[in-house]
Amino acid sequence: MRIRKPSPAMVVATLALVLAVSGTTLAAGRYLITSPSQIKPSVLRSLASSARGEVNEVHSAWALSKPGLGFVWAHAQCPNGTHIVSGGYESSLAPGMSVQFDEPTGNGWSALAAGSGAAASSEQSRLRVHAFCASGAP
């Protein structure tokens, strides 16, 4: 069996592959960050302050259901200069009521409890929402 001479396209493709791999190797050796001394001090300070960002808890007042209505809604808003990270709720719900949604809304956290039936509309339900807000931009 006779070995054929490679085509010009194969030579160019092989050369491009070798150059690409060797360029990446050279760049990794020169530009890979292996210690904090390679990072500008102002960048390190900025990273440290953002990683240390304070998280504050904000909560709504207790929201009470109105007689005859089968729902209760509460919202906790993060203050200016902070952004929502997480949230949750606590409740005391009438039989037949359940939390329908508990999620971030805008720059805060909201929850809605709703139900049906006589028990849900006659007994009073309570709902309070907590928002965890971090300082700085998201």
C-alpha cells in the first residue's frame, strides 16, 4: 500500500491546529493568575468589599385577611442601594388556604395565600414576608 502525499488543505489545517494549541499554552504560562500578588491592589480591595457585602433582613408587617375574602397578600421591599437575594414567609392560615406563590417581585419579596370554601373566607389568616437584601448592585 502506498502512502499518499497530504493535500495542501490538510497541511494548512494541521499547521493551524499546532499554532492554536501552542498559542494557548504560551498564553496560559504568561497570563494565568497563580497568586494574589499578580492582581492590582485596588482590584483586590474592590473584590474584598463586594464579597463582604452585608445582607440585611427586611420584613413586612403582618397582613391580615379581610372577612369574606379568600386571600391575603404581603410584600417586603429592599431599601435603595440594596438588591434582593432571597426571601420567605411565615403564616397562620385558615383551613382551606395555602400559599399560592412566594417569590421575588421587583426589588423585594412577595407572597400570596388564597383558598376557597367557608373556612377560608370566615376565619382570619395572617401572612408576613421576609426579604434578604444585599448591599450594592446585583
